[in-house]
Amino acid sequence: MMKNTIMEIAKEFCWEMGHRLPFHEGGCRNVHGHSYRMRVVVTGQLDENGMVIDYFDIRAIVDPIVEQVDHAFLCDESDSEMLAFLEAHNMKRVVVSFPSTAENIAGWMLRQVVERLKEYQNLETIAVRLHETDRTYAEAKVEVGG
Ligand SMILES: [Zn+2]
């Protein structure tokens, strides 16, 4: 292979999750949910087996993150009304320290994925593209290793 070839691989994950944006003046302030779709994109040098990273490894790393949020309500810790309701009715919830915008969720997912991919020395960039709908996404990307 040519020396400067950049190899990129990706795997997609899906889950259902509720949220709301209390500050929003439009529809997003209401309790609602999305079928979230996340593409994890990794670039890097090929290992001795001709892989950037085994798709199986990506799945093993990302599936537990997705299971944590699937069919949960992602609740900003400052949204005390919603948090009280979720606690009172013992509903699945994940409490975070940020408003649950697509941008913030993408950044949060990226941090979790990067933390779990630390041992893969051949990786160069890791990105998370988070779709709230088919037509909208936020992407967070970081350079790693090297
Ligand atoms: Zn929404």
C-alpha cells in the first residue's frame, strides 16, 4: 500500500432514548425521544493482520455504552423537575452534567470511546457522528496516539 494512505473504518450503533432541552423555546423543550444512530469512525495504521481495528473489538467496546443509554431518559442534572419524576417512578435514566444536545451527546460518547481505545497505539483519529434524525447529526473528532 502507498505510504500516505489514510485508512478509515466505521461501525454504526443504534438505540432509543428520551430527552428534552428545558431551555429550548420550540418543540425540544417537551419530553420526547429519538432513534439515535451513532457512527464510530477510526483512522490509523494497519496492524500486522491488515486491520485498523477489529470490528468485533469496536462492538465489544461500544455495546456496553449503548446498553447503558438504550430506552433510558438522558437527564441533565439541572433539570430537577424531570429528575424528580424519573426517580419517583424508578424509570431508567442516565444523569449527565450537560444539556442533552446532539453536540454534547456526541462529545460525551467520544470521550467514553476514546477512553476505551487507549491501548490501540496504531489509531490516529477517533470520531463519533451522532444522528438524532436521518437529516441531522453532530460529529465530534479527536486526534489520538502518534
Ligand atoms: Zn430531541
